[in-house]
Amino acid sequence: MSLGVGLAIAIMQLTKTTHPPAGADPLVIITGGASWNFIINPVLSGAVVLVIVALIFNNLSKTRKYSKFWV
């Protein structure tokens, strides 16, 4: 379990997208006995929806630009 959390946080640091509560996802998957489908739905699909909403909402105004850079 510690390896899963460590890898998740290391990848987030490399991509400059650190979100410490997301380190709990590997713990939930491992301790809950969830299948690999749990990574696709709700984790990945939720992240994609959040990014799409952020792109739409933050680019409605001409004075704001999201995102300033992509990895």
C-alpha cells in the first residue's frame, strides 16, 4: 500500500499536479478490494470531467486563460 501511495505522489510531483488527497486512491482500491475498473470509473472519468469543466469555465472570460502551461 505504501508503494502505491508513494508512486501516486511521485507522479503528481513530476507532473506538478500534487493533490495529497489523491494519494488515498491507491489505499481505497487496495483495502477495498476494488477492481481495476474503479480506476477508470470514477477516478479517471471524474478527473476528465473536472478538467473539461475547468477549461470551459475559466476560458469564458477573455482576461483569463486556463491553463497557462501543459506538461
